[in-house]
Amino acid sequence: MPLADCERLTDGLLMQPGNAVSSLAFVLAGILVPVVVRRRGGGHALLAWTFGLVLFLVGVGSVAFHGPGGPAGGWVHDASITALLLLVLAVEVGHRADWSNRQVMMSWVVAASLLMLAEGVWPRVGDPLNVPLAAFAVLSVLGPELGFYRYRLPAQAQGRRSGLLVAITLLATGAIVMLLSRTGAPLCFPDTMVQGHAVWHLLAAAGLGIYAVSVTTGADQPAAVPL
């Protein structure tokens, strides 16, 4: 039950209507990422579709969590977030370590499968697992080189850096709003139509979508080990 997200629980299919409906922003971001990357051309198609799929699942899981709830909704919510955080880690760490695209994708598939399965068996590990994963993902993006492929394509580095900075700004702003609007926090107004957690959904979806487009558009592939 999403008791910590401030919005008052109601009867019906959507227990938290504002938080549930705003979760569709992730679904929209998941649809748009591969479309935008394809239109720009020269992108890493598989990675773009993977980001799109995971963002779509995050949206579905969030709707289920804030809507009907239940064990299944809780698992999809936590597991899809785990998959997204691991994808960011695999992309950032893997390519800084000069892994091939195949190695990046395989490492993500294995890690995500194992942890998502663990969350299905032990539902309570979702939040304790995702908090440190989120911290590591942030550190991987903000580390030396300021993100994925920044050192590989100098001609495109400025545009990617700008996209990354926009994404970070949106995510940081959303995170602050989320923390200040949790149950019992200063900006928590349980009955208002515009919920702080819903604002977090909108800003996070936009930030993650921009990040995904930034890291997949024009991504070079190692010539020695093509995907």
C-alpha cells in the first residue's frame, strides 16, 4: 500500500488517482524514446528499445501500485525500478570499462533477472534494494567524464552533456519535491488535486526519457565486437 506518498487512499480501482494517472508519464516516455532515437538516426536501436520497454514497465508498475495495489502491483513497481536502475549502471559502468554492447546488455539481463526474481520471492527487499541501487546509478552518471560515451564522440559531446545536465536537473528537482511531499512532510496535502508525488512522476519520466535519448542517440559501437 502506498501509504508514504501522501495522497489520501480512496475506494475503487485507483486508490491514489493523482499518483496513478501521473504514472502514465513513464509509459509515454517509454514509447517516445525509441521513436525519437530512430528519427535522429545513427542510434543504438537495441539499447533505445530496451530503455523504452523498461520505462514503459515502470509506468505500468507505478499505475498498478498507486491504483489497485496488491502484491502483484507492488512487485511490478519495485522490479521495474530495479531493472531501470541496473540498466543505467550497466550502460555507464560497462562502457567506461570498454565493454562491448553485447557485454553491457548481457550483464544487465543477468543482473536484472536475478534481482527481479529475488524481489518476487521476497517482496520486502524491493525498497532496501532500490535505494542503494539508485545511489550507485547517480554516482555512475555523475562520475568522471560526466556520463556515457562522453569521451568517445567529441563532436557530439556538448549536446550529450547538455542533455545529461537537463535530465539531472529534472530528476534532482523531482526528488526534492518527492521528499518534501511525503506523508507528514511540509508539502504533503492529502486531498489536493496536484500531488507532490505526481509531480515527481512527471519530472522523473521527462528526465529519464531525456537521459535515455542522450545515451542512445549516435552511440558508437566497438568495431572489434559488434552487437
